[in-house]
Amino acid sequence: VPDTTALDELAGLVGPAGVLYPGDGLDAYEDPARGAPGRARAVVRPTTTEQVRTVVGWARRHRTRLLPQGANTGLVGASVPPPDGDGGVVVLSTERMVHGLEIDAANRTAVVPAGVRLSALDDAVAADGLWFPIDLAADPTIGGMAATNTGGARMLRHGDVRRRVLGIEAVLADEGVTVVDDLSVLRKDNTGIDLSSMFIGSSGALGIITRVAVELARRPAQTTCVFLAPTAPDRVMAVLDALDDGLGPLLSAFEVMSAESVAAALAGVDGLRSPFGAPAPPELTILVEAAGPEGTDALLLDAVAVAVATGAATDAVVAPAHDAWRLRHALTDGLRHGGVVLGFDVSVPRSALAAFRSEVRRRAAVELPRATVADFGHWGDGGMHCNLVFPTGAPPSPSEHGLARELVFGTAVERFGGSYSAEHGIGPHNADWWRRVTPPGNQRVVRSLRTLFDPLGVLGHPDLPY
Ligand code: LAC
Ligand code: ZN
């Protein structure tokens, strides 16, 4: 645990406004979007890459753990200090690293300081007809998005962060406090091993990402959404096929929401409308988005008509895009109003989604009868947010929590060859599964990188598995 002298030294290095102490109210840095709050010794807020180097050098000298944090919207616990921590962890917030955004509109790229929020980047490039087309229910920082390799609801069309990053600048915690300068804005640059890629999805354990070069996209002229009710869960992929055939690359999202999730959102969040007007939502509601030039709406309606004609869907209604996404993004919040949510972000091959879902429901009815399964997710990418909701007055016991993890992760990974973290990355919430299923050789390679980049182990959450 650093003594006050060490913190005084830190304030001397980054200025008094650069360090916040527990008395300053650290809730925003200690309360996660999901899970238990943590406790930090202090929060340091550097403004530049050079200041990050200074802070990392300080952490090395004092053997103090630095926990990089963006907007603290992560869902696997990697951005908040440990709840039972002795207060020894210092949060390195990138929130003041927002100056010097460089936009090349004709190249459709931007070099973004790590602390810039997704919404701020979109605002800055809107006048050029551009956007960073990763859609989330939260507003994270670009550095955090890179460190966790965020997926989101338009991954089907635009990819995850890894697919849109052209280069990264990061500060290592090696002896020289090296700056890895790989900020290319070239789409084609095949000059050897891709260093930037190592930091994407690293949860901040290999280096502090300070700037990110990203590929932007043209904003579509027209965005249209339709809700569809599939005839049965195992016909959802037939609906996707019909839409793919009719829309090709114009198909930009294919989300599926269970009746339990939609009902919870309608009950718990104001101002939402039931997709099909009826009070009880169907077993599954598909949200389809098509985005492109004028005329995209007509193509979407034709493709929907084909899906209905083949018998894969029974009902379809056009919804204003804003309303459709408001409902979709309200699901997590809605569930939280209705109970205590254990959320699991899993994926399986798309062909196995329906079977996975019914197996989880079958097992949950037997093994966790107090829980309601309320799933929704990115079926177009094989992703499912598999939530188990317990009554508010009777939250899950530790043994129910353990059973739930085993049930959902075990079914996804061991039964269906899926992943225990489809898009939310690695953090304390799923570190045990990283150890359990990552091949031992791969674990050794990751730990070797860690030793090379951060030999003293001062970077990242102390409960990461590497
Ligand atoms: C979503 C978050 C939970 O898709 O990933 O809403
Ligand atoms: Zn998601």
C-alpha cells in the first residue's frame, strides 16, 4: 500500500487536479455497471501520453497497482478495484485524455485519445457524414472499447473493435516505460507482426492504451427497423437467411429478445411500446435493422415478406428505428427493475443457439427453480445475453450463483463449443473460466507477454487471470 508520501509525489507529477482521494467522492470510479463496488487508494487522471509514462514510472517505483479505467461501463468487473481490496489499487482514469482528436474525413479515419467517449467521437465526425458504427447500450471511451474489444449490436455488419482499429499507441510498464507507437491510419500495412492487436481485448494488462486509430464509416442515408415474430426458436436462422438473401450487406443488425426480457423492459422502463401492440410479447421478437441508400426500406420489406411466406415468421411490423433501439437498449435496465440479475454473455455457433437456449431453460427449471431465464442478444453473431433473474426480496445465494455459472457457462462451452465471454472481455467475473478452458500453452504465451511488457505486475486488475 502506497504511503501518503507516494501519493504526494504523484500529485507533484501530474498536478493537484490530476489526483483524487477517497474523501473527494470516488463513487463513479468505484461503482461498476454490474457487480460489487470496489475501493481505490486514489484516482490518477493524466492528460497526455507523456503523463501516463510518468504515472507508470511512479507505479513501478512504488510497486503500486494501476487499474486503467475508461468510462467504467464494463460488465465483467475489470474496471473497478476489488471489493475486498485493501485500498492499495490506484485507478488510472483516462477521462482527461480527450484533447488532440485528429480526423481525416476523406480517409474515413480518426486518431482518438483514449478518454474520448463514443458519443463524442460520433458528434465530432457527424458533420463529415461519418460515424464509428459500433452500437452499444452504454457510452464507453474509445480506449476502453479497444482494451475490451467491444462487440455490440451492429457487429454483424461493422465488426467488433478489433476489426475497426488500424493502430494503437500504448505505454508499457517495462523497465524503459516504452511507448509502443503503432498509430497507423493505413488500411493496408502488411509490415510484420501486428503489435496493436495484442492490446485489443487485453483488459489493460499489457499496457495502457493512450491513443487509438480507427476506421470510420459513412452514415447511412436510411435506417429502417422491423420487428418479426419467428414461428419457433429453431426457425430464427431461416429468418436470417431470408433477410441476408434480400438485403446482402444492407442488413446491419439481427437481434433477438425473449418474452421475459421484453415484458421486463415494458414494465420497468417508461415510454416504451410493445412491438406488436399486444400486451403479451411473443416467445421471441426479432429486431432487424437495414441501413443504406434510399430504397433500403423497400428491400427490407420485400425480404421480410419472403421470411413470412416461407413460414419462418408469423408477424412483422415496421418500427421507427429510434423506438426499436430504445426498447432493445432498455432490456438490461428493465430486468434490473424486476429482480436480481445474474448476467452471462455467452456465444455458441449460430446453428446451436436455439438448442442452447432450450437446454439452459430445461436445466434452470430443474436446478434453479427460483430463477427466471430472460435471454436476449446478438443472434446474428451467435451471441446471447443469458440472464437468470431472481426475486428482489430473495437474491441468489452463493451456491445458486455458483450453480448458475456452471449451468450457463458449462452448457455454452462444454456442451455446445461456445464462449464464456462473447463480447464483454475478461475480468474478475470470468477469470476462473479463462484458467479453466484456455489451453495451457496459450496461457503460458500470454503470461510471457505479460512478463515482458509488465515485469513487476503493476498493470490491470489484480484479479485478472494473467
Ligand atoms: C447488450 C449488452 C448487455 O447487448 O451487451 O445490451
Ligand atoms: Zn451485448
